[in-house]
Amino acid sequence: MSATERKRQLQRNTETGKIAGVCAGLADYLNIETWVVRLIFFTGLIFSQGFFLILYIAGWLILDKKPRSEGHLDMHIKTRVYGGGKPASQAVVEMEQELKSLDEQVQRMEKYVTSTQYNLNRELKQL
């Protein structure tokens, strides 16, 4: 079964986890960076008076351990450069390209909204 055919399951990831792999497993399941889940967990731990600790222990006891990958690394494909741990210069170039694309879209919208065609279409809709 390939990685795309495999059903996503919430499991503890002890290979990349620090304590029991609960946060790492949740990050894998949600397809977000592990440090984000850990940051949310520790913030919740500080402000929840122990509720997050109980949730963590429950996850430790309830969730199955993710099977170890045999002979190959479990690779996560990042869709953005700035999410993949690549150099910041590449992230800046990618973000500049995205901003340029968005700017072009806004320019096209402004051109249409200020055109006579827009005013004509708006008047026709009001009839």
C-alpha cells in the first residue's frame, strides 16, 4: 500500500517524539510542524491547571504506537519552501513570487472595476 492510499490514523510517533510521541503523532495527523503542536501543548499546560497533562497521559495510554518505518525514512513532502527547513533566501524568493502573483490579480480586478464594462454590467443587473 502506498503512502497516498494509506488511511490516516492518529498514532503516537515515538521516532520523532521527545517523551511519548503524542505531540509528534498529532502533528503528523494534522500535517503541521511538530514544534507548533508542542508550543500549543506547553502553552495549554501552563494555563489549564493540569488539564493538558491529563490529555497527554490519556493520549500516551490510548493511542497506538506508530509502526517503525523499515529501511526507509518516513518523508513528509512540504508544499512550501518555508515549511521545509530550506534556506531563508529560497523562502523569500517564493514569497516574492506569490506576492507578485497576488499583485497582478489585484491589478486586473482594479482595471475591471474602474472600466466602463463594469459600470454597464452593474446597471444591467439593476434593471
